[in-house]
Amino acid sequence: MIIFLITSVFASHIYPIAQNPKTFAFQLTYQQGSLTLDLNSQLTFMKLKGEEVKCNSSPFGDQIECSSCTPNCVIGDGNLMQSDAILINVLQEEQTEKMLYVSTDQEEILGLGQQRGSSKTPQNPFLSNIFHICLGYDKGFISKEFKNPYKKQINYKSNSSSKYQVDLKQIKIQNQTIVNLTGKVTYVDSRDPYILLPEENYQKIITYFSKFQVVEESHTLIVKNQSLKLPDIEFIFDDDDEKIIMEPEAYILKLSNDTHILRFNRSKLNRIELGLPFLAQKLITIDQNTEKFYFSDFNCQDQFQQIQLEIDYFKQILLPTLLICLVFYCILTQKAKTYKQSKANESYELTKLKQEIEEEEEI
């Protein structure tokens, strides 16, 4: 029973996300629509009604003077309004969560960028400074309550933008340094389906993978020989040489025509974007209190199925077994109590009889 209750409590606050097959972005469904997860957005945009104030200020100050809300801020008591959003958890149950939002007539976004404003106004999701994201290949989940073993940790930099900037030092393959990135600006991105590299670094990736019969055609890296096993790729960070490994399944994209491509591309700007391949099959905890990423290898893809299997197993096998054991325990306990009481009664009767005999002998 305890195991089931713990699982149910955690599962009730785990919300499935799914990849949009056209944009590759992951989306969280809520009662009135779906929100695109965006690590580079400071605010959550939802199609909800409220008291709107025209844009030209930050809604977090004592006075409403606009700057970042587009097109209008939704205000209550001088602050961004909270909204009760109804989400469906992995148990297919409705769960209500409070969110911060601004109205929009365009794309709805769940802003997961760095906390902005005062510490009194925590960032989403669900008004929490610590939250967890798990991105599989096309499924995953997001939660503010989840157990992460915290196997690897990477510091990110606090800056004027909402983006998570990290210190990526090297890209290594098979113990060979392919790209040295010390001093390059590197951001973690949850929407781009590629790892974006400046031209010079991108060319080094092309050169290395050419021996695996990967060629560039129309700005796309195509795998010509799919029988060749591609290697893991290591990302080395300045944080005590912390290493994050990206497996081939994460950086190979299988197109509908059975063409395989590598998920690397040129950056339009002179910086690195660690997109979805870098985050694949990783449980990521973002702690905005300590400004850290925590990474653990995790099967994000099949997590819902595993939770459901565990609950079904409990309901169909473990629970009936526990109930049967409980019935036997109650029966045995009752028999033990009856036996103990019977022995106590016999002892009492013997003692009473002995006293009566002794009294008669004295007379």
C-alpha cells in the first residue's frame, strides 16, 4: 500500500509531453490547448482572459511600466496574474496547477527560461523554482516533484537574457578532441532539433564523420551507409570536466523516406546551441535557486508505460495478494488472541479452585 501511495502521489504531478512531428518541439497539453516548452522564453503565453495592460513595462515592479509583455500583460494587483490550468497527468487524471501567464494571440508557450524579476515571483512551471524535464525521442514528461539521482551537474550563467548559458569546452568522439570550444558562447535549447555550431566547428564535424560515409547534401548531413555503427559523442564542460554523452539514437534522425541524417547544422550566429539531441533521454532538473542543471540518464520515452505497468501490477497482483495476506493475518491474530484469552481463563479458574481448596482445608 505504501509503495502504491508513493507512486500515485508522484505520478499525479507528472505530466506527459509529446513532440510535434512538424516543428519537433515538445508540447504540454492543457484543457484549452497546448503549450510549447521553451527554455529560452521568460514568460508563459496562454490564450486566457484577464485584465490586460498595454505593453511597455515589467509587471514585476511596484508600478506597471511595460517592457517585456507582448502584446499585453495580464495583471492582477500589480503583478502577473496566476491562472489555474487543468492538466492531464500520466494516470490520465485531471490535475489543477497554478501558472503565471500573459495573454497572446499567437503561439502558446510554457516559458522555462531563467527566473526574472524578484524572487517572490518564481518561474514556471507551476510557480516553482525547481522543476524537472525529461525528453525522449518523441515523448517525455515534465514535473515539479520527481526523484532525480543528480548524477551530473553543470552550472549555468545568470545573464540579462532568459537563456541558459553553459561553459562547453570540447566535443570528443572516441577519446579524440574533434572541436575545441573554450571561450565560445553556448546555450541550451529545447526547441531546435539540431546541435548548431559555428561554420568552422561544423566543418570539423563533417570531416570526422566522413569516414562513416556521412556526406553533406543541400546543407544536410546524410548517412550513406546505415550499416556502419556510429559512435557516442562526448560533451566536456568546464565544471570539473563534467561529461555528458550523446548516443547515436539521439543525434540520428530517421526521415519518412528511410533516409538517416545527423542532427548537426550551421549556426546562423557565432555561438553554439545545444538543441534537442543533447537533451534526449536525459532527466534534467533545473534549479534556479542554485543556478544549476542536474542531468541523469533516464528512459524518458517509456516512463509513462512503466508507471502504468507498476500501478496495474499493484492493482491486479500485488493488491489482491496483500489483501489475502491481511485476511490471514487478521484470522491468525484473532486466533492468537482467543488462545491467549482461553489460557488466561484456564489459569484464573485453576487459581480460584486452588484458593477454594485451601480455604476448605483451613476450616
